[in-house]
Amino acid sequence: MRIALHSEIRDGAVDDYRTNHARIPEALAATFARIGIHDWTIWRSGHRLFHLVDCDDWDAAVAALKDDPADHAWQADIGRFVEVFRDADGDEGTAPLEQIWDLRAQASS
């Protein structure tokens, strides 16, 4: 499954976020592989970040990360630069954004 997320960088933290997120720790990459996160890409527009995640099951992955030491260490580090995650309605949360349209799905139907 592919899901999209939206987060926002703290004011003045774009350069630090970019530098610190150039690579994630190998322990976290291994955790992602183990829990079924296959790819994760992030784009930036101003202070807004848009994430595209390819995973087996987003809810299961989030549950697995809840007690994962590699993720806790990463969030403590990168969290310094992230203001908030927002859901499809713009409220605080990590629920995936609502998918409106998909060219590939349209072409295959």
C-alpha cells in the first residue's frame, strides 16, 4: 500500500532538518525493513513536508514503531526540527492523507 503524510518543519529549521535527514540511522532502516516499510520519500514546500510511504500495512507499522528503540532515538533527534504531523483534515495526527485520484488506477480500470 502507498500512503501519504503531511508534516511541518519548525520555523527556521529547514536547513537543519535537511542536513539531519540526509540519511536515517541504519538501525531504523533495518526496523523499517522488518516491519514492512519498503520505501519512504519526503518532499518539501516551504515549511511543509509531504511523505510518500510504501508499506505492507501502515497501522501495523505504526504499532510496531511504538516500542522500537531505533525509532524512539530517531524521533528524539529529528523531532527537534518537526513542528507537527497533520491528518487529512489538517488536525494534528499521523493518519494518512486522503487519496483523491490515482492515474495508474484510472488507466488500469
